[in-house]
Amino acid sequence: MEARQFKPYIVVIGLMILTSLALAFTVDVNMVGEAGIRVALPAQIEEWEGREIRYCQNPEHRQMYFVDEVEDPNVCPDCGDELFMMSLDERRILPSDTVILKKMYEQPARNNVTASIVLSGAHRSSIHRPQLCLVGQGQEIVREWTHTVPLEGRDPLRIVVLDMLRRGQTRDGESFEHTFYYAYWFIGRGRETHSHVVRLFWMAADRILFNVAHRWAYVSVSGERDPGTVLYVQEIDEFIQAMYPEMALR
């Protein structure tokens, strides 16, 4: 009986929350240009050498290139079209003021690690749950879990780790499976979270209470994953521990 008595109040509170969120993301606000991190990926992270990634968005081509391999970083060496920092699929789904930076970090004795920063624009759809894109690209999430990365001089960093699987066929028709990891978290102005829901709450609170929309960054690292071991977790820790200080505002 008591539960039934409280049910109308729960419904009202839920409707109030939904209304507040709707107002928060539809009214005009003052866009704050500064992000909570440096919008740059370093050329080197300890022993890892960074190689900037560019994309040809020609629908018939869609190739990825490393900047250090092409004569002009703005021109596709194969078709002559312009090279961009985001792929054609990313350009089609993201607002035009979204900024994406990507680099692959190589270290002879270790696996390669790809790092990216997605900086939001004025519209909240600039950043979304990466699970949507990854699954939409035909990849499978084997496991999703929260991991804590120890960091020197501050509280540990909580991130989301996705154990991924991609199935496909070679040109010869042979089936293959590619296992990898994808780890990410969100950074706002003075705020940090691994939770997409918490990020949306902070965005709504800033819009409702202060009439501002801070630029958020979505940071990710990805690399090879041997499903028979957990060594990739150590790789995630070591790379983020080295990368994190490089992203701090100075």
C-alpha cells in the first residue's frame, strides 16, 4: 500500500527531471570555448612515438593515412581529394564544429596504441556513447567494465573498458577474428567522469543554473587484446599514466 501511495510522487519527480533536461538542451546558452584539457596529442609519450592520422572522405576511396607518409598532409596521395582529421562516417553523424584528433603511438617492444580526443561543439550530439558507433560499424562488445587507473598526485582515474571483437573475411574468403580493447572517459571544465549519464547531468546543470555550455572532451585509447591474458590492462594503465600529464592544462 505504501509503495502505491508514493508512486504518483515518483512519476511527478521523473517528469520534472525530463522536463528540466529537455529545457536544458533546447534553450540558447552561452558557449564557453575552453575545454578541461589541452586540445592536442603530443608527438611523443615517453617511449611511444606518435603518428598523426588523416582520412580521405571520398566515398569511393575512404583510406586512412599517416601524416608522415604523405607529401602533403592535406591532400590524398591516391585520389587528390582533401584529407581530414575525421572519417567520412564520423563527419556524417557529428556536428560541423566537432574537433577530432587521432594519433597512433608506436613503441618497438610494445603493442601500438591509438589515442583520440573528441572535442564537443555547441550541440550535445558532438559527444555520445562510443558503444553506439562501435556496434554500428559491425563490431561486437564482448564485455563492458569499469576500470580504475592509479595516477600520481591525485585520485585514481575511472574509465570504461570495452573488450571488442570484429569478425570478417579476407579477400580470399577466409574468416578471421580481431580482438581489441577500447577504453574511454569524459573531461569537462573542472570535471571528469567515466559515465555518460553523469556527463549529461553536469551539462544540464550548467545550462539550467549558469546558462553556459562548457566544451567537453571524450578521450579514448585502444589497442590489441589477447583474449587469453589480461596483459592489455597493464598496457592501458601504463599508457594512460604517461599520457594523462601531457593533457593537463598549463
